[in-house]
Amino acid sequence: MSTSDAQPGAGPAPAQHLNPKVVAISVAAAVGGFLFGFDTSVINGAVSALSEEFSLGAGLTGFAVSSALLGSVVGAWFAGSLSSRYGRVKVMVVAAVLFFLSALGSGLAFGVWDLIAWRALGGLGVGAASIIAPAYIAEVAPARYRGRLGSLQQLSIVLGIFAALLSNAVLARVAGGSAGTLWFGVPAWRWMFLIEMVPAVVYGVLALKLPESPRFLVGRSRFDEASRVLYKFTGEIDVNLKIEQIRASLEREQRESLRDLLGRRFGLKPIVWVGILLAALQQLLGINVIFYYSTTLWQSVGFDESQAFLTSTITSVINILATVVAILLVDRVGRRPMLLIGSGGTTISLATMALAFSFAEQGAGDAVSLPAPWSTVALIGANAFVVFFATTWGPIMWVMLGEMFPNRIRGSALAVAGATQWVANFLVSTTFPAMSQIGLTFAYGVYSVFAAISFLFVLRLLPETKGKELEDMDDLEVRRGGSARHGT
């Protein structure tokens, strides 16, 4: 079969309509995002119990929580090159295996250091999934719907966060607390980790059934397979033209290496710096403090454990609903306007939280409490922050990383930006316990400053990628105070 006869049977739906099959494979690929969210948030409910069982101080507690992120840096760094060599699907399968092993090992950990090692192993899977899923979806999705389909990654992440927090709450309730005993005499906090094995198996099975990315297939001269994927899943009417566009784009690429990212100013190409800053700022807003430490945070200001679990779960539901709104808007409104709104909203909500916690009252020992009405103000600020983040910076950062880089450097640039995102995540997660000891007003004040910086970054530097084909990104330039331009 040649590319010229790749259109058997009845014609596909017109290209302007969204093919349900591309939605299906995008959802399947985004299950990696579900495990991403589950794996990074499941420790939320276990923090207090494992800190008590292993007698951890604030520093080691922060490191145990964020240890998975060290693996995520490595996973994100190598995922792009491995997927270029072996294919996107094979890397997804390996990530599923890593998730499974990490869940099993973390649940059966003997001490804090082997727990950290198992969490770091799972982090390899998280890092790989964070890069491969948006890249794969960007490569199979029609340009008109790429933002919407790319946002499925973030929806899956927040669903994973919700599932982790909900399962934590249920297990803790049944056991009478996260340190309570459940089945086979195993503490509830260990079951919180072990339960992740189930979605890991589901992800592995789904990944094995996915078609390979057409860009990877064309790069391997497997044109017949690429034709079938483009025709059957993407809904391309003229698969020959599309394959020629992909092939021409690939022919312009040289063998990728980190040297391809080098530029004349500040050592790297401007678009690479933009990707790095985009990835870092998403984490420096402090969103994962909400999802890694929220249960402990609300307990620290007077909630009992049951109330803290419930509050964290409600916050994750709000996160899901806001992400659905983002999916509906991203291809209509555009990336930049939504990010600007998100930066403004997160700046105000974080500043509100900083103000509320300035009225915290010191109790016996380390206990603090928020008097009325500031406890309500803090809750409103936290949930407003989640809404603004989940409708903008949460999904759009992943969409843009999957589509903003020129084809000739996409793999390497994604690796660098993805690794940067996880380094920033690690720094925020590790430093929060120490920052909170200085004061929550200080911590949230710092995050609000980064939110204000993110507004200026989007306004001055970020290009718009809405509706552009991946093959057109070669000519996309960084904004310089005006609209995005095309040129060399």
C-alpha cells in the first residue's frame, strides 16, 4: 500500500470536524496525566502518618514529599530523545511499568530512604508521561482542535489529583486516620500508595493499543502506517499532502542535540528561553503546595483530619470543573489572553491568602488557628487561586510546550523545558515546609510576586500559537512587546 491509495472505503469526516477516534486516542494517551496527578498528590494524605512513623523533621519531610520530582526531572529530560529513537508508545508503556513498581515499593517501604528511592522511581514515569502525552496529542490532533485535545492532559492530571485525595480520604476514614490499620494489618497510609497499581495497569494496557505518532512513523519511512493513522484517527482528507508536509519538515531537521538549542543571546535560542520560563513560572506560582500539603495545611490552622481531607477533596473537584472550562475556551479565546487573565487572578488570590494568614493566632505548641472571618477568606482565596490556575496556567502550559517549538528542536527543547518544570516543582515543594515555618504570609506573598512576574512575561514575550500547524512553528518568533511574528 502506498501513500497514494491510503483512502479506502467511505471518506472520513471532513477535516473541519473532530474525529471521535482522535479524541479516543488522545484520552488514552492522557491517562499518563492521571497517573502523573495521582502519583504526585497521593503523598498528601500520608505526610503526617509517615512523618510520625519515621520520626521526620521538616526538612526530611519536605524531601520525602518532593523526592518523586527528582525522578521527574530525569524522566522528562530523557523522554524526548527516547521517544524519538524508540517511539512514543513504547515510552508510555515503560512509564506505566515505573508507576506500578513505585506504587508497590512505596507501599511496602521499610524506612524513609527506600520510600524516597521508590518515589523517585515513580518520578521517572511522571516525568516521561508529562512530556510524551502532550507531544503525542499535539502530533495526532488537527491544529483547529489541538488546544482542546492537548488540555485533556491537564484534565487527566486534575482527575488523578482528585482520585488520590478521594482515595486518601476514604481510606483514612475507614481506618480512623491515616495512621490507622486497614486490611492485613497494613496502615492506611501504605494502602494510599498501593492503590496506584490499578491505574498503572490500565495505562499500560491502553498504551499498548495506541497507534504510533504519524511524525515518528514518517521519520522512520513507514509511510503506509502513517497514512493509516492520519486517515483513520486524525481525519485528514489529503493524507499524501500531510505526509509530504511532515517529511519536508523532518528533512529540514538535523540530528537533534542540545547544541541545536544554542543561540547568540544568553546562550540559547529565544524560543527555548521562553519555554523554560513558561515551565518554571507555572510551578513558581505555588500550585502544588495546595495539592501536596493542603491536608496538613488545613490541619495546621485548626481543621481536624477529617475536615482537612474533605476540604482538600472539594478543592480538587473545583480544579476539575475549572479545567473543563479551560478545555472549552482554549481554542476559542487563545493561549495568551487566558494566561494573562490567569496571572492577574492568581496574583490577587495569592495576595489574599497571604493577608488572611497574617491574622493567624498561635496556640499551644506549633498549633495555629485562623479566627473568623479570616479562615473563610483563606478558603475563598485558596479556591479562587485553584480556579484561576486550572482554567489557564494549568492546562495551557502543557498545550504550549507541546506545540510552540520548531520541529527541528522540539524533542530537545521539550526535554529542557520539561526538566525545568520539574526542578521548579521540586524547589517549591521542598522549600514550602521551611517557608511556612517563617510564616504562611511570607510563603504565599512570595508566590504572589511570581504570579505578578508571570503577567509581565506573557505580556512581553509569549507568542500566540492558536490554530497554527506544527509544521508552521519553524518560523514562529518570540514576542518583543507586540504581536507574534513569522520570519527567520
